[in-house]
Amino acid sequence: MIQSADRPSRKRTILGIALLFAVVIVPFLWLGTRFDAYTIAAMRNRDIAGFAILAFVLLAADIILPIPSSVVATAAGSVLGPWLGTIVSATGLSFGAVAMFAVMRTAGAPLARRLIGERDYDRYVGLAAAHGPWIVALLRPVPVLSEASVIALGAVRAPWLASFVSILLSSTVTAAVYATLGAMAQRQSSELLLIAAALLPPALAWLIAHRLLRAKPGRGDRAP
């Protein structure tokens, strides 16, 4: 009985990981060549400022648009170096997330339901109410789930300071990982390392997040 009950869960886990890889790999293949070309052009022309602005805008818009943030942050590391790449990427990711949190904290549940979807709303809002800003820190490297966690956190009107700190720290750590690997890949001219930078952090975060998403929120954790 236990084995048969676990089968659907295992299938969902495998499907989730497969979708995660698709979310990362497909945009990487589609956008990666364009970033390679732009990266080479930026390095030749020394257009560091232009690339930094582009990376910031793309990462800030990632909260509402299907932009492969791992590809952008990795490219930022390869062009700007690990330190500046981390600063630009972390700033962009944090700006978009804080803006979304502020909007959702004002708009509340009705808008959150439309953005997250009726099917997943209760789960994410329940997790945000139960775990608070920690939910953003855990899901920050995971595509799609990262945005949903910020929306849910705003919907439950989590405290400003704790939420801001969680968003800033998690965005900085995520950006640092991608930028560092991007800089290493640039020095070694390794496409394989670029792909690893885009896949490994979100894959590991997904495995951890999957256990949390299966857990039931605590008692009395309801969004206002």
C-alpha cells in the first residue's frame, strides 16, 4: 500500500524535475547563442555599461516575464566578472522581487489568485503564511516557484523588513553562484560549465523545495 501510494508522488517529482530542466535548457538554447554574440560584441567594444544595464533590466523583468534568469546572470558573470556580475544580477533580481512584493501587499489575494492560479493559490499562500520570508529564500533559485513565492508572500502581507532581507540575501546568493560560474566558464571557454551553472542550482533547490511543497502548512495559517 505504501509503495503504491508513493508512485504518483514519485511520478510528479520526476515530471517536475523534467519540466524544470526544460524551463532552463530551452531558453538557454534559444537565448544562449544571442547572449554569446552580445557577450563577444560587448567585450570587443568594451560596452560594459550597456551590458550591465541590459542584464539589470532583464533580471528585474524576470518576476513577470518568462526570462531565463540563470542564463542572464551567468552571462553577466562572464562579461562583467564575478563581483560586478553579482552586484548587477542581485540588484536586478531584488528590484523586481521587491516591486512585486509591494504590489501584491497592496493588491492582496484577488490579484494573487489570478497570477498564481486558483489551483496553486492555497498551497503557496499556506506555505507563505506558515514559513514567512523563508519561503522566498528557499525557492529563489527555482524557476516559476520563485515568482510564485514572492506573490504569495505579498498576498499574506508579510513584514516588510524581514521580507526585504530575505529577498535581498537570497537574490545575492543566487546571483553570486551564477556570476561566479559564468566568470569561470569565460576563463576556461567552457560551454559545459555554462550549462551546469544554469541547471545545477535550480535542480538542487527544486529537490529541497519539493519536500516542503509536499508538507502541510501549519494550523491556522491562512491568508487575510
